Amino acid sequence: MNLRAGFQQRVASVLLLSMLAACASRQVGAPVVDRTVGSVATDSSAPGAAPVIDNTPVPAGYYRVKPGDRLYRIALENGQNYRDIARWNNIQNPDQIEVGQVLRVKPPAGDTGTPLPAPLASNNPASVPPAVVTPPASASASAAPSAVSSGELRLSWPAKGSVVGRFDDSKNKGLNIGGALGEPVYAAGAGKVVYSGAGLRGYGNLVIIKHDATFLTAYAHNRTLLVKEGDSVARGQKIAEMGNSDADRVMLHFEVRRDGKPVDPMKYLPPQ
């Protein structure tokens, strides 16, 4: 009798545990929704599934954050100072933005962004360092252009060297200018430094100068940065030393951006 009673007790225990396991397997909690700005929903019932991102179009002047975005790159792509975008969106830490978050990337009414300094560039060709513009031996100094004017923008060459990569609007958003490690990099135009650092993947040590409400220039892959955020610079001022940070060779990658969109720098530079 004792053996039979023990066997029956063990069978009952096994059945009870099976019932509990079955109940647990049928119990599914409500989907977990990330209610951060931008409505990025994640369904916990599908382990490993990618978040469902709200792709509803946003109004002009706004941008929805995508995976991998950083505020610095969003600012560059929209021709703005990243600090202005942070201020317009009440962002305390530029390194903390949410996927799906909708950001204002154009100034609100009455806000023109960070004031730019008065132009420091001179129209005198002698103000440009010789390394920036080297006139042909047969030409007079007055005949050699030191800068090209495109509307209100005047640019000079940011480095001495041969062009090893040209703008093509897809693979290369600017010019690649070859050179030796440590050679000087100059500001192509007067303006204000709105970024100086290594926070944009693919650019290495980078300087971005805002020239006016329309134009930015970017100087990438430097070895050393000689200016900091907020500095006012003159056309032809040394701002960095050429390097190969985040690049496979020593070069300067130079971009001109009009309203955040890359344009061919050759349209704004004098003949070499």
C-alpha cells in the first residue's frame, strides 16, 4: 500500500507540474511600447524583432531620427550648428537622441540661430597665405585669383596639394586633396567654427565652419585640430594639420554645403 500511495503521489505531482507549465506557456503579456518621442514601438512577443519605426512624413523644417544618427551629422546635413538644434529641441545632451524622435532642424520664427561674426576676410590677395594660392610663374600677382565669389561666398584653397578625389554627389561629397602628414589646412573662408572634434564616423578629426546662413565648409581626416568650437576664423587662417584619421591615406577631405546639401567645391574655388 505504501508503494502504491507513493507512486500515485508522484504521478499527481507530475500532472500538476505539467498543468502549471502549460498555463505559463499560454500566458502572454501585453506588447511593450517605447513611448519616447517619435512613437517607436517594440513588440516583446517577437524576440529579436527590429523596432517598428514610425515613418510618417514630417513637416518641412523637421527631421525624424534614424538608427545610427548623431546630432552632429544631422546638423551637418541640414546646414546648422548642432548646438542650435539642441536648443530648439530642448536637448540637454547632444549625445542622447532617440530613434524616431522628431527634431526641428530649421530656426523657429524670430530665431536665426547662433550669430555669426563679422567677416574677417580681406579682399587683398596678399592676405591669403602663399601655400593656399600659388600663381603661375608667368602671371602677375594681381592677375592670380585668391578666391572665387559665388553669391556672397568667397573661398580659397584649403590646402596645398593635388586633387586625388573629386566630387560626384554619391560616393564622394567633396574633394580629396593629397599631401604629407602635418601639412597645414586653412579655412577656405571667414566664419565661425561650429564643430571641432571626432564625433562623425567616417570623417576622423573634423572642423566645420559656418560662413553664413547658407554655407558651411568641412575639413576632415586631420591629424591635429588647431581651432575649437565658437572660434571666429579668417579666410586663409591655419585651422588644422593634415592627417589620415579615419582614412586610408593622408589627405584633406573638403566639403562645401549649401543649406546642408553637398555641392561641388570646384565651383567655389579658383584655378590651381
